[in-house]
Amino acid sequence: MRLMLDALTHRGPDAWGILQAPGVVAGIRRLRVIDLATGDQPIANEDEQLHIVVNGEFYDYARYQRELDAISGD
């Protein structure tokens, strides 16, 4: 898997991540654009039962953050 990710360095030279679990392997290369410090992947939920890798950026993240904060009361 690491050799495949290294072959994609031109797509995301800033970071990489691998998730290996029974029956699944997921890898990601990352170009840091907006979330420079905390956007590395794979991303896990609080109890690490779910993991995700995504291809993309939310450029209007501030609007969604305000909406989510309003729903959760933060």
C-alpha cells in the first residue's frame, strides 16, 4: 500500500495515511489547503468504531460549522 501512496505523492505531498482492518485497506495522500494542522486522515469517530477517508475540501465549512453549532447548542 505504501508504494501505491508514494506513487501518488504529486497529488498530495503534505501528508499521507493508511487504514488497515480485516477485509479493508484505505489510503490517502493529502495536499494541505485549508485545515493545515488537524485535517490528516483517516478520520475516526470518538470510539474509533468508524473511520473515513475523503477526497475533497469544504470551502464553505464556516457556514456549516455555524449551522452545526446552532443545532448542538455550542
